[in-house]
Amino acid sequence: MSVRLLALFPPRWPRLFLLSLILLGAAPGQRPSDAFYLPGLAPVNFCEEEKKSGDCKAEIELFVNRLDSVESVLPYEYTVFDFCQASEGKRPSENLGQVLFGERIEPSPYKFTFNKEETCKLVCTKTYHTEKAEDKQKLEFLKKSMLLNYQHHWIVDNMPVTWCYDVEDGQRFCNPGFPIGCYITDKGHAKDACVINSEFHERDTFYIFNHVDIKIYYHVVETGSMGARLVAAKLEPKSFKHTYIGKPDCSGPPMDISNKASGEIKIAYTYSVSFQEDKSIRWASRWDYILESMPHTHIQWFSIMNSLVIVLFLSGMVAMIMLRTLHKDIARYNQIDSTEDAQEEFGWKLVHGDIFRPPRKGMLLSVFLGSGTQILIMTFVTLFFACLGFLSPANRGALMTCAVVLWVLLGTPAGYVAARFYKCLGEQLRSLLS
């Protein structure tokens, strides 16, 4: 059998494998198949309580993350604050990137049922007695967190619950967090979120957002029998001083905590939830409205082009100066006639001996070169996977995990580059470097 025939007809087992694939592809009838969203996590289907099954859930869990502030570098876990705590629930596992980013995701006492609306439902009530040292300490910590504008971060179906509001330029900004409360100074100036409500006007007073109106948007799956998928979750923080704690009606004045308050202080935490179908948003693109609304996520093309023009202009000026200098030196070299003039060093000849002179701290330069190679390769590989979608926001902590793992794995090529460069300098390799 000739070489061409051997190429056309491979050995027996690969030939049988190819034949089975051909027969499988030619078989009539429809074959069911499953797929999942590769860059992030698989979608979760939700349906009403009476229609739930193994592939369709009715319970919607809300998870809470750490609380942080732009005015403070110290984040806190949700359990550090005296908020409503979950009586039961398993804490989801976190990867390396989430731990390094400081995420601390925990179950919350907020439980929803798909397509079941709730109005002003009581979660819990916290009572503080200012004469007790422990209660006073908890209350003071809560006031300090409101003064520093600490933000909640809630998660529904692996998606942040956003607080959307209009900004000055007419655009709508969606924040993946919302504040604990706000503060009116002793001079009557509203700080942070206190500007959203004209009822927040008492001086030297804190207003806590003890009520949230949550609206969950969903998209019905095309097949219909698979239920629906959540595509957005938005909330609006509010403050109510409930007159009847046992039967809150979410009306009346806001919940204020004055710095001069004394005696007993009760804070009732409530929520309302509603559902709305949205056919314009697909599950695969449900993060777009968050990313597009954030000002810092827009690419500043004008600034990039401005920087590029400045760099090109300065580089051109330096290149022209160097070319003119070299042209003068070369012209002078060509005009040399006598031996005495040839022995005289001038221009670029004055530094020709310094070109290939090894640096005084060759090991330090080699280490910097190896580390730079490590960072450069890590950056390009991370950006490559990010462009493919493997490091999307839906896959929490994947970006940092990928960067750290690549950094560790690229230690070998970084050491090789550093050792080779150090050897090129004419130095003997040391175990300290390699």
C-alpha cells in the first residue's frame, strides 16, 4: 500500500472511530443535548411554587457580601454589624480570587419566592437601650459606619442587586451597592445619600435605610416549560419609622437616630419585593446594563488618542535630534585625512567604550528583567482569557485567581530569562539568582 493510501486509510481503531462518528451524525431524529455558559456559571431556571421541579427552583436566595466604603480602607463582614442575621443557611465556598479581593459572602434572612410579591414584610427588629454599654457600643458603631458611608453589597442569582438613580448629566447610574444610611450635619448640610429625600432635614441626625423595595426582572425561557431566568435585580433604599412594629405599613416619617437620643430605640427592618418580565434582556447579557452605566467602565478614547499623539510627537523630536547629531558626526568622520585627527576621539566615539560595559549591579538588573518578563506574560495571558470571556464578572474572583496562578507558574521562565541575561553579562551564575 502506498504512502498516499496509508494517509487516506488510517489504522483500524481510528478508522472505526471515524465510522462511528459518521453513522451517529447520519442517524435520523432529534437528539437532546445540554450546554452551559462556559465563561461563567450555568443559568438557573425559576418557576412558581406549584410548578417547581428538580430543574426549576421556586426559592430565590439573597446573599450578602462585605460592607466597604470609599472613605475608609477597612471593609467589614456583614455579621460584624447588628443587622438581621440568617437563622440557617450554608455559606457558599469562595475561590482564591474572592478571598484576596476581600469578599465574604454569607446567607441572608431575606427569602423570596419566584413571582410572589411581598409588601412591607418584617424581617427583624433591633432594640437598643442607650443606658446599656453593649447596646450603646453597637449603636455608635452603626452611626460611625453611616458617617463613613459604608455600603451594602447584595447578591441574587450570582448577580449584584443594584441601586439605580439619575445623576446630574441626565444619565442613569447603577451602583452595585447601597448605603446603610446617611447623616445631616449640625449645620444642616446633607451628606451622601441624604440628598435624595427632602424629609431628611433634622440637624445632627442619622437616617438609617431600614426598608428596601426590591424589583426582580426575569426573562421567560423560549421553551416555556423550563420556567424563567433572572436578568436584573434592582432596589431602592428607604427609611421608615414604623409606628406598629408587629404590623408595619411602610409609611410615615423616616427612621432618625439623633446624636442626643436617649432611652429605648427600636429599628424594624422590612422589605417589599415585586417581579416584572423583561423581554429585552437576555440572560447572557444581563450584566450589560450595570457595566454600561458605570462612568469608569467607558473607554476614554479622547484621552487615549491625546496621550498617543503626545508620545509620538515627543518621540519624533528626540529622533530628529539624534539623527542630526549622528549626521554631523558621520560627516566629520568622512572628512578626516590625517592620522593625528583619526586618533582624536570626539562625538559618539567618546562613549563607545561604555556601550558594552557590564553594569555595576548586574544581578539587580537581571532580577528586574526576569520580574518584568513575568509580569508582562501574566498580563497578556490574563487579558487573552478575559477577552475570550473566561474572566467575566459572572465568574467571581476568576480574574485574581488567574493572575495569581499565572504569576506562580511563570516563575520558571522569569528565572530562566534572568539567568540567561546575567550570564550574557559575563558573570558566573549563582544560586542566589537562579
